[in-house]
Amino acid sequence: MKPTSGFEEYESDAPVLEKIAGNYPEESVEHQVLKKAAFALSWSLIRHYTEFKEYLANEEQGVLTPEQRRHLINMGIDPDVDPDAKEIG
């Protein structure tokens, strides 16, 4: 059954993170990072579910939101220029 809320989605994802973290001692860096990831995931899914899902959808499509585009432009970065493109000439 597909999760229908942020809480349900977290409840389905959390055991996966817990299983992975179980492969490392609790005091290890890996375990601590996975613990932080679990907290970040819960915060994103439970408090900002709609925004987080929109962000993921945009990331999967490689699409910048208008806010992301403005931020890059304000930093002097043209989001429409491919930095890996070779100049001819």
C-alpha cells in the first residue's frame, strides 16, 4: 500500500534507515550520519510534506524552481549555461 501522508511515508522509510544503521556500531560516523538523515527525513516528510515532494519531483526532472533560479542569478550564476560545454572559437 502506497503511503498517503508524510507520516506514513516516514513510517515506511524509517525501518530501511534503521536496518542500514544497524550494520554499524552506534558510535561510528556512519551510524551517526544515518541517524541525522532519519531526523532530516522525518522533519521534511512530516512538517513540509508538500514542499519536499515538489522538491523531489523537480530534482528528478532536473528542473529548477523559480526561487532556485532567482537565487542562482542573484549569485551571478546563469542557470541556463552549461559549464561543461566547450566554447567554439
